[in-house]
Amino acid sequence: MQPLPTPFRRALWYLRSTWPPLVLALVCLLASLLHASLWWGVACGVGALLLIADSLARHREFRALRHSVRAACGLTGEALARFRAARSTWCSRRAAIAAAQAEGFGLDARALVAGWGYKPWHVFPDRAFTINSPFLRLAFWQSVLGLRR
């Protein structure tokens, strides 16, 4: 079997690293079709735009993490520090795991995430339903919009 062409491989890694916000954006767009009121359609459209911006930010995070893992030859040093920083949200964890997997350290990354106690159904950010919710923090929204790493 011949290897896949490079642009196709890049597209596959893009999808592997950013599928959570892309799926959520698609859900928002489909939800906008379910109800006829204008405010619902606008709210769903804004949500989809935010999620698309988040997918672009997660892709940048994926590239930076992948470079760190490659430079460190594994999840050590700066790569491990970046990996730990990406653990608080589902989308960031997926991008971090995809970056490690792209460099051949996927099992190590999954073991770290499991060791931290995250399960596949942990889709909300850490402390999402507390007084210290990331949804109430400017840094979270800057990260979602890709204005901050």
C-alpha cells in the first residue's frame, strides 16, 4: 500500500486534532435548523463561529505541541509542560493527544491523561460548574478565539 499524499495526511491530522469543536459546530448549525425563531438561529450561528475559531486555535496548539514532542523526543521537559497545560479542556486534550500520537507517543499521552483521571465523557472544562468557572474568565475566551496560547 502506498503512503498517502502529504496534503491528505495534513488534513487527516487536522481533523484528528480538532474534531471536538468541529463536531460541536456542526451540532450548532443543525440546531439552528430545528427552530424557526431568529434569535435561536443567531445564537446557534454565533456558537458555530466560536467553535470554528476554537478549532483553528486547537490546530495551532496541535502544531506547537507536536513540535515540542518532536524536539524533546517524547513527553519530557517542555513537551510535558505544554501537554500538562493543555489538559483542562476536552478540545485541548484531544489536540495534545493527537500531537503526541503524530510523533509516535500516543500510548504515553493516553496513559498520562488516564493517570490524571480524565475519562472519555469528561467534555466540560475543569471547574466548569463552580464559582471559578473558566467560562467566566477572559483567558478562557482568549484561548477559544486563538488570541492566547
